[in-house]
Amino acid sequence: MSKPNTPQTAHREHFDVVIVGAGISGIGAAYHLTSQCPKHSFVVLEGYESFGGTWHIHKYPGIRSDSDLYTFGYRFKPWTGNPIASGEQILQYLGEVIEENDLASHIRYRHRVERAHWSSEEGVWTLEARQQHTGKVVRLSCNFLWMCQGYYRHAEGYTPDWEGMDSFEGQIVHPQTWPEDLEFAGKRVIVIGSGATAATLVPAIASKTEKVTMLQRSPTYFYAGPNRNELADELRELEIDEAWIHEIARRRILKNQAAVARACVDQPDNMKKLLIAGITPYLPQEFDVGKHFTPRYRPWQQRIAFVPNGDLFRAVASGDASVVTDEIARFTKKGLLLASGTELEADLIITATGFDLSILGDIALTIDGAPANLADQVTYRGMMFTQIPNLLWIFGYFRASWTLRVDLLCDFTCRLLNHMRAHGHRKVEVALRSQDGTMPLLPWVDTEDFSPNYLLRSMHLLPKRGDKPEWQHTQDYWHERDELPTIDLEGPEFHYR
């Protein structure tokens, strides 16, 4: 796939592959390139000053994974700690992957990609990246562009525009931009939100505040249990090799998750009862579980976060934290006026209200000089897009760990790159087949199946899907792990040049 410099590319540093982002996806992509495509040159461009993505950006107290590290960790790197890990532990894990596989020399930090131009004449992407420490714009070119920058806007989180926010005399903070010097000890704190971030923050700060209240518009499903993996612990007692333990524990977790995912669709009422029954023992007998922790939607229509050792519910039971389920009418000088007429007073309000989706890192893409609008295209398995050549986006799973799909898509990408090199192809593009001519084009996801607010707000920006598996992101790891390795790279959906 490499080609010598031409007069047009001589002034640009050229690589076979450019990876955008040094988070969990980009580090995984770099590892797989070194192991599966050792003859391909590549560079990783990271906008921040260090690796880690989410785990580098987020600094709020208690930040941790909301899924187990046996599946959130890479398949090639055994996880040896507790299943739910702190942000610091995850960063250490990623740092070990970089060090153990000599990836540091491939990563260029403080390089934020702003534009990417595809030239059909040259058969390359040209990238413009701004060096954050100098302000200088550098230009690179590559044969293949691998988008691993994640799926949300890093610079700031999503905060609704509530009436009266300017009148509040206290401080308003979003967890995604948590100030290092933020003081919350001894203060009255309201955390707006009911997802994994709120469930992490509330118990992390509860014992230090005068009072912390989790204010939610509607409840979320949680799964609570000990932060340990009994099977892995038993195998360690038998002195089994850690690589074996990692794989065995991983398979057991995935088997159980598949059963739960099926049950949430086939027996939603039973699963709802089981999930609620799992958290009830942590709460006071008189607590209104029906109001505060019984969602209106069926299980797994939105992500279910694991609460290690039930710490959120223990904080509520101890009196260090409280839960209010109501809607915000407006902000006041002293706090929040709720739809019920109640006013909650606060010194600090934390808006754990989610994030804004970032489509391909908000990079301005052009194809032969024309803007590339992703919303006009159709997705190929949630990773490639019609009319956008030599580009792949890693977008993980909603119901399973993100990294499971990182490993699968890395395998596919490396197989594709090797296939192109072996056959002398410089360009690959996916296109609808003749049998797809009458296929209905639908939104990116079926909102009856999965409906997080960040997707609902941004659906108009995402590509379309079809009603066939090839033209949608199925969100089914257990299906994709068998199907992706068998994709025929000479199938009619792949067009090469």
C-alpha cells in the first residue's frame, strides 16, 4: 500500500496508516498494526498531552469503569485487579500496553487533527493537525485513515440550558471539565443526573459534603454486587496462569451477559424485577424504590451501570446522600425550583447530564474538494461508510464493553490492509449492492431497542442504516465475533482500485 513520494506528496510526511486518537481504541489499533501488519508504517495523532482519552480527560472524584475490566480490557493483555477499576488503574493498564509493545515512538501528542482531504487523483488522505503547544499546523498524508477518537466531544460535556442559570449564586460544574481546585467539602451539593457518572460521583463525595442530593428526572437501572470475580479468584488460588484466567473469566462474563441481554428482550418484566431486587437490600426498608430506582423503560434500552459493593445505595442508606426524582422548573439564586414546587438549596450544582456526540472527531472531511456529509451516507456494519474511501471508524458496543469491538474491528482492519497490499489495491470503498437497491434507509439505531439521550439529540448527524446486517451496527458482539472474521473482502460491497 505504500508508494513513493510524488511531487504532490513530497512536502508531507507520509504513512501507510494514520490513527486518530490515543485512547483505548487508538492504543488497541496501534498494537494490532504492529502485530498483524508489521510492514505498514503508521502514526498515532493525539490532541491531548498524554494517552488515555476518556481516562485522561475526566478528573472527577471516584471516576471508574462501569463495566468489568476482563471484557473492557484488551483480549491480549490480562487484567489482574478487581473487575471495576478506577480511572487511575485503567491509565496504568494502558501505559503498560504502550510500554510493553514499544508504541510510544508512534504517538505524537498535542496534535489535534482539524481537517482531512481525500484526493482520488493521488489516492491519499492529507491531514492538517494543529500542534497544541505551538499553534503550528502540520500536514501529513496517509493511504488509510483510522478514526479512533471516540464518540463524544471532549472539550465540554452536555448541559441543558435551564432557565435562570445565570441567577444561581453558587458554582455550576460539569464532571467532564472538573476543576482541579474545586472545593466541595462541607458544602450543599446537588448532582443532576441518574447515569453512571452521577452514580460514581455521589458516593465518592457524600461523606465530605454537608449534604449531597442526586436529582434525577427519571430513574436508571443499576446492577449492584461485590467488586470481585469469584471464578478468577478461585483460579488464582490454583495458581493458573493469568492469561488463562483472563480468557476464562472473560468467556464466563460474556456468556452471562449474552443471557441477560436476551432475557431483557424476551422477559423484560422478569429482568426488571431481578434488577430492582438486586439493589433493594442495600436501601432502607422504608425507601421508595418504586419512585427513585424503577425506570419507565425496559432493561437495556439504556446502558446498565454496575455499582460496586452497592456504594451509591449505601450512601443513601447512611444518610450521607439523598435522591430526589422530579423535574427542574428553573434555577434560582439559592438552588433549584422543581416542577413540584419544592426548592432545593445548594452551594454547588454538578450537571452529570451526559455529553454531546462527536461525529468522526468533528474533523472537517472533504472528498475531492467537496464536504463529506456523513448523514448522507449509509454505514457498513457501523465502521465504514458509502462514498468515503479508505476510512474506518471504531464505534463500540452499548450493551457490552467498548473494547470488545476494538479488538474485532482491529482484526478486520488489519485483514483488509493486508488484503489490499497483497492485491495491489490503493483504494477501497463500500457501496450498496444490486440487491440493496430497494432497501429502506433508517436512522443509525432503532430507538425502540436503544435510546440514550446523546444519540437521540444527534441522530440527524449520523449515517443511515439499512435493514440488512451488512448495513447496520448490530450492537451484537456475540454475533459479530463469529461473522466479522468471515467477511468476504472480495464481496460485491467492496469496490477497489
